[in-house]
Amino acid sequence: MGVFEYAYAAWIAPDFFERFLEMHLQAMRESGASDAAIAEAREGALMWSAPHMNFLLYFVETIVFGFGLSLIAAIFRTKREPAATPNQITTA
């Protein structure tokens, strides 16, 4: 998903984030949010939009999703041995 999002942000709609942020901030203004809350929201959005934060977010998301998917696959793929019956138990 990260490649598509990068391509979209780089070539298709490079101003998407700015337009989305302004739309969100305008909605905050209309709902009566304070100027401090709006400034804090802008700073937070700009921090998370930095390339290194995007990389970190995508990396962690991929690791968590991959681990979860692997765990689910392992649960369904394990071959369960039937329980041993008294006739199958041997002593050495």
C-alpha cells in the first residue's frame, strides 16, 4: 500500500495532504475549536506527514500485519497429531 500512496502523493495529487489538512482545520473552525487546538492539530499533522514518520508508520504497520497474518496462517496450517492411545504408549 505504501508504494501506491507514495505514487499518489508524488505524481497524481501532490497537494492532496495540504487540501485535506485545510478541509479538516476548516471543519474544526466551524465546530468552534479554539485557535490553540487548531494550531496543535496543524503541528501534529505536519509532524506525521514527514517522510521519516511515514516510513516508520508503514514499517511498523507492515511488521504488525505480517506477524498477525503469519500467526493466523500458522494456526490453520499446523498438522495436529491425534492424542496417543494407551496402546501407542511405549516405555524405553
